[in-house]
Amino acid sequence: MAIYVVAVSGGVDSVALLDMLSKTTDNEIIVAHFDHGIRNDSAEDAIFVETLAGHYGFAFETKRVALGPNASEEKARDERYGFLRDVAARTNGRIVTAHHADDAVETIAINFHRGTGWRGLAVLDSDIFRPLLHLSKEELLEYAHKHGLEWREDSTNASDAYLRNRLRKNTRTLDLGTKRELLALRSQQIESKRLIEAEVVALVGSGPSYGRYFFAHIPVTVAVECLRAITGARLTRPQLERLLLAIKTAQPKSTYEAGSGLTFDFTTRNFSLSLLK
């Protein structure tokens, strides 16, 4: 029997997910609620979710931080997933979230708005279990109404301070056919990503050292992908491009700090990776 760490905000999506799981799985469920401290009334969400967990007879885990009303989407997300991964590590569980099809479309829109590489379509693909990606927001609302579920509305969802909210006004107007095309492209891109990553692993090997000549003579796009694999995707694309330049030009016996605690030591022919302590 598996252990599911289910992220429940108190909104309709996660409330519907929790109700579905209560009826369709025999796995152990831990309800995990993270209070960002962004809204004045966020503590009421925690009380609501704790009561909901008790209604189903599920264990409850929560954490509150005080990010404040000016917190960025990225900061809030990082803090939330840090909490979820901590709970999952302590309980040997798997994180489950209520992301749905419209969330995937919105995330694709965000990536293209910001400027993206080929991974821009391969969104919401990780070790996290997202069982609702085949359902739309409308279908989740219909489920919640049909089963008499109650939920809380997050007032920040209407705020234009967040990019996702601003883009949502446009993605909502997309017809169903367009959304399905985007989701189909997402699935194709995820499969392509896995094939590419497998090829990259075959190219670079497992280290501990790598040939400078190889990286100096392959196409830049291929080199960047290979370096991304070597660094465990801890560096941004600009950081990877600067690292590639260092691989091509660094003097032997020199060291290069690439960011995120990663350093590279160079010989005449090779380079190796180490972590700053």
C-alpha cells in the first residue's frame, strides 16, 4: 500500500481531488496544507482543511510561514513544494496535487510569455502524481456541485499582481479544440524529452570527468543539454551557456564557479564537477 501526501489548499480543485481519492483508493492518505501567510484570512483555510481531513479520517500535516502580500509566485511555489517534499520524505510518501488540464494550458502560456526553449510544452512532468490532468476546471466544478462539496475561494486568484492570473483571462477564452491540441502537443513533447534525456545520458556518461574537446566541437544546443544533465538541471540556460564558454576557454588547473554551489575544475583535456561546501 502506497502513502499519498495530498496537497490540499481548500480550493475546489484540491477538495474535489481529496473526495475522489477517498472513494477510489485504498492507499494511505496524508492531507498536507501549506499556509503561505500571504492573505490575512489564510489561517481560516488551514482550519477548513484540517476539518476536512478529519471528516475523511485522514492524517493532517500543516505549516505556516509569513511570506506577506508581496511574495512572488516563484517564492510561494518553492516554499510550498519544500514543505510537501519534507512531508513526503518523512513519511516515505508520494506527493499528489490537483493540477488539471487548464493548469497545464496556463503553464504553457506562461512559458511562452516569458520565452521558452523546447521544454516549454513539456510542463507538469515530474515525480509528482497529478491524476486530474485529464479533467478540465469546468468538470471539477461540476463534480464538486454534484457531490455537494464545500470549498474556500482564494481572493488572490483574482489579483492581477500574478502573471498566471493575468494570462488565465486569455486562456479561458480558448475553445476546447485548441486546448486539446495543446495538451496533445504537451504529451508528445514529454515523450520527446524522455528520449532526448536518454540520448544525453548515453553521450556524456556518468563522469566523474568529461572531455573538453567533445564539448568544444558539438553544437551549442547539444552541449547545453549535456551540461544540463551533468549539473542535475540546477543551472539556468544563461549559466549553462557561460559554463560552456568556460569549458572552451579556461586555463588548465583553473576553477570556475557556475552557480548554485557548483564548481568546475579544469585540466588541459578534461573538466570535473564538485559541490561547494
